[in-house]
Amino acid sequence: MDGIVSSPAARIKSLTRLVQNSGLYPNNPIVNSATTEPVIWVDGRDHLLFCSNNLLGLSNHPDVKATAQKALERYGLGSGGSRQMAANIDVHRALENRIAEFVGQEDAICFAAGYMANVGVIPALMKVDFLQSLARTHLGHKDLHGAETETATGWEIFSEELNHASCVDGVRLAQSKVTKFAHKDMGHLTEALEHSDQPSKLIVSDGVFSMDGDIAPIPEMAKLARDHHAMLMIDDAHGVGMLGDYGRGSLEHLGVSTKDVDLQMGTFTKAFGGVGGYVSGDREIIDFLRISARTYIFSAPLPPAIAAGVTEAIDIAEREPWRREKALENAFYFRREVEAQGYETLGSEAHIVPTLIGDEIKAAEVTRLLRHRGIVAPHARYPAVALGRARIRFVMTCQHERAQIDFLLECLAELRETLAL
Ligand code: PMP
């Protein structure tokens, strides 16, 4: 066999077998009920669920379901094409207007998923100079902003090291120079900006970090962006609907004006209980994205029933602040108690509360033993987090009751003993 290289398919299969046999393969349970409730039906019995993104309980809200059902009746299942062809439907526009109003930006553009928003928008921004020269040549416009002086087209993206995979992939697709800055390290970001030789700069950061639950220093980033004439994009998938006095997200929570952040990205999958993503900002920037973001142009939008249901969910989130208050109270209580047991929660400040385990195999064991006790709480590990930093990622919602959280705490205390965590 020496010198004979096995085929790619054989290598893929053999690696899959290896991971499966190691016990590390994610054998996610098949759930036979809605996963939007804190109690779900798995393997013929009830389990407590501590990883649902239905943070405000809106996925299963009667008014949300009724609105979606009405829209399903009226518009049918799919959208029938992309927004730029047949499917620029009134419910899509209504959702864009509603979310823009909710977060306090001029306009918004919706995508079929938050992931699609990030991988579409980040590379689209980098196309401005190319499209500008195209416009000059084909439309004969000499008066485009900066067109006579701005000859360089170079961009540099400054990307937070713990950004969500969708931001990372958006950055990769942009094919521009990239500098990764250390987690929440504004000294590092300042230095990188000062050393940049590129004329156009974009800073990209999560608002609430998805695997750690901590919050980015957005005021400092906004100042740096201003000082260095950089654009700033915040992925607030976990902040919008949850943080701030009115639930408008991390910016509101930290007292940052929406004027100081060029693009605020978010998803409808979490606080609003549906699916889909958006980016909000100044109208002309959003209009530019409609002609440059490939995941908007070349892909079908959200199903109309979802767009209508999510619009209803935003209304309820706005008028019922008790939902986010209860989710955050639950998180505060769980974090305090689990830390008292000696678990490390990685600086979590919001509804995402990780407990660091470290070793991947041990983390898989914790998930498995929790399942035995009737609790579904998956672990996050490489590549979602760094190797050796595996963790159980708990998400607290407004639907969890104190007794359910206490039972989880009891099980975690036992596991700490048995597994010497
Ligand atoms: N950004 C962040 C920070 C996320 O956590 C997620 C989803 N986990 C996304 C973007 C992608 O959102 P979606 O699930 O709507 O594709």
C-alpha cells in the first residue's frame, strides 16, 4: 500500500468513522415535539431543554401563529423567486420597515437566514469601488462621491477573534486584507487601525458573543471607527429583542447611538422566535446592498408566512418587556448559582451562560449524563470554540421556571463531584 493515496471519498468516510467511534460525533436526539417549549419529548419521555433560542416564547405565541397561518392561506408556502424577480412581497417590505423602526435605523434588508445576511453583506461592501467605476463607465456619471480622487480600492477588515462563523465566512468571501483582533482588546484594534495602509476599513464584531455570552465594547469600537474613518458593523443576533430598556439590543444597553454604527445585523431566529436575518442602517447603504449582496439577489427570501409571523412577534416583544426581563432574571440566577458551585462562566452577561469544561470528551460526557437525568443541553466544542475550551452552552429563556433551573443546578452539582470537573 506504500505510496498509494486512498481516494478523497474513502478518506472522508474513514475520518467520519473515527469521529463516530470516538464518541465525539454529535448524536443529537430526535425530538418528537416543538423545540420551542422548555419541556420537549425525546425517546418517549419528557426532557428539559436548556438550549432553545426561542428566548421570548414568541415562536409558539397564539397571535404569532394566527398571523402566520393567515399569511400562509393568502400567499402559500414559498415566495416564488427572489426579491428582484417575482417575490418582492408586501410582507417582506413590512418586516423590513418594522425591524428598522424597532432598532432605530433608517431601513433594513432581510435575508432568508442571519448567516445569509453576513455572508452577503460583508463582501458586498467591498464592491463599492468596482461598482462605482462601472457606473462611471456605463452611466457616464463623473460626479459620483469621491470618484475623481478615490483611486485606491483597498479594504482592510478588522474582525473580532470570537466573531460568529457567519461573520468569519463573510470576511473570507470578501477577499480583502483581514486583521483579526484579540477578544475585546481595544488596544490591539487601535494598533491595527493605526498600522493599516488600506484606504477603506471595516470593523466587524458580534454584539453579544454567541459561545461566551459576554458583550462587546461597542462604545470604544464606535469611537475608533470614527477616529479612523472606518465603517462599523455589529452582529447583534443575540442582543436585539433582549438587551436595553426597550429591547433594542446591545447598542441601547451600552448607550451607543445607532448613528455611530453603520450596520446593525440581527436574526429573527432568536428573540423573535422565527427564522431569517437582516441588516439595518442608513437607507442609501441598505439600497446599495439590494444591488450588491449576492445572497439577496440570487436566493429566495423568507417564506411570506414567516415574514408576517415575525412582524407580529416584534410587536409583542416591544409591548411585553416582561419576557426579556424574565429571561435575563433566569440567566442571572442560574449564572450566580452555577458560579457558586465553582463552574467558570466565561464572562457571560446575558441569557447565554456557558460552563467551561475544557476537554472535548469530558464535555460530551457531561451532555450525555445530563440526558440521563432528562436534560437536553449540548456542548459547544471545536470548531465552534477553540480546542480545549469545550463548554456546555446553556440558554435561559422567559419560559423556564425556577424549579426547572434548580433541577438543572442540582444535576450540575452532582456531575461536578462524579466527574471531578
Ligand atoms: N450571528 C450570530 C452571532 C449567531 O449566533 C448566529 C446564529 N447562531 C447567526 C449570526 C446566524 O443566524 P441564523 O441562525 O439566523 O442564520
